Amino acid sequence: MHTQRLNLSALGAVSTRVGLSALTVTGLLATAACGTESGSGTSDSRSGSGSGAGSVSTRTATEIIGKQWNVQSVTVDGKTRLAPAGAHIEFGKDGKMGGNYGCNHFAATAEIKGDTITIGNNTVKTEMACTTKGTMDFESQLGGVISSSTAKAELNDDKLTLTMENGTTVDLTAEKPAEPAELYGTKWNVTGMTKDAAKGDSAVALVSEAEGQVHLTFDEKGTVSGKLGCNKVTAKATVGDGTITLGTPGTTRMMCSPSLMDTEKTLLKLFGGTVKYQLKGSTLTLTSENGTGVEAVAAK
């Protein structure tokens, strides 16, 4: 398994508005999905291992560590707001947590003791601006709720409820295990890109007119084909151990709007060299030697 890591031990010295690549935050908890680590409630785990409701102290912290918990809603002062698609939280090993607010990725420290989760005030996040109505408002609310907070956790089968000290609740549901997408033969829809990760550029969402128009498909014959927003593209693609060597691209010659052509110009920098790739579940990230990076999801 090839992973990218974020050193959370230094988070206290990092501004919460730091320009952090979404590709890095996405890979933060990749190793957590490969295994779990016992929390302080281990001694009680056997007596509470059956189905039904129970606190983390009786069902053990290992039942929430290493899973993706999809955010369903946040309830503040009796008003419930439903979460946008993609909002989730993961609790990893060694006091790490991360996820997505619904638009931007985030990471922080989280200490689990019994049924109490203490989240640090050292949150870092990416800086994408999403256009879907209500997404940024929900992100602001969820971020405000969980940052620098103490929550009581209650498990009920595949449901997890976090209740803050002020009574605010966050309802989550465990992501059901799914077969990971295959690199070959999958249509990878590009959802975000960064122009220069080496300079600290953050990943940004595609311009609205490019959404659903940028995709790549790799085949076992050693080629990649797809669309860059405006023009179709084909190239040789030699897959190695965590790398893909992309040949010189061949493209069609259409002219589109300036924003689409700018997107295409950036994506073309992936070709003619070797990119690192990370495949986790239904997410694929590519990062070139020149710092150009993309994040893509498997088409359903």
C-alpha cells in the first residue's frame, strides 16, 4: 500500500488556514484502514461486542478507529442540517483524525478515552471553494462544531453519534466496505487539481463547466485515454510500483472557453514524465514531478 502522510505532531505550529494540498490530507489515514489499534476501553470490549447501542467504553475504541464515518447531519439548538455528499470523518491510529467537511479536506489530533473524544484546536484544511448551494455553509458549521471540542460517543451498530458539551450532535454512519476500484478499466472522473504542490499550492475544485468533463481511463495494453475538459487525449501509460510513466499526449484540436483551456493546460503537465499514484478505495491521486496533481473518483 502506498500512502502519503501528514505529520500531525507539528500541527500546533501550523495555521488553520495553511495552504495544504488536498492530495496529502486525503492520504492521511490510509494506513488506518489497514488495521486498528485498541483504545482505553479494550478491557470492556468482549462484554460489549454484541449488537445494539453502547458507548465507546463498552464497545472499544477499535470499533471506530480505521473506518470512514459518513456525516449524516448536524443538530445545533434543535435545528438539524443534512450533510452534503462526501462529508465524512475518520479516526486513525496514534491520535489522528481527518476527513472532509463536504468540500474541503481537514486533519487534526483526537484523543479517545473511554467514550470521550477530545479534538484538538490544531485543525488544518485545504482551501477549495465549492459552488454547490449550502456546501460552504455546512462546512463552516461542522468545522466550528468539531474543532477544539470534547464529545461523548455513542455507537448503535453502524451508527455513531457525537454529542458535544453544549448539546450539539453530529450523526454519522459507517461506510460499508466495498471492493476497491481497479486502476485498469475504470473511468476516473477528475474532481480537483493542484498546479504546483511543491510550492504549497492547495488543490482546487474544477471550474463548474469542467465538472464531469475531465476523466481518464487506463488499460492493460499500456495506454491511457480520456478527456481534459475540452479535448480528448491519448498517451502511453506504463504502470510501475506506485508510479505511472505517461508518454507524450495526443489530443484533438478543439478550442473552448478560457477557463476550460486553462484547466486543460494544467492537466497536460501530467504527461511526458512519471507520476506517483495512490489508489485508495474509489479514489485515485496522481502527482507529477513538477508538482501538478489531480484527485479523481471512480465513476459509478
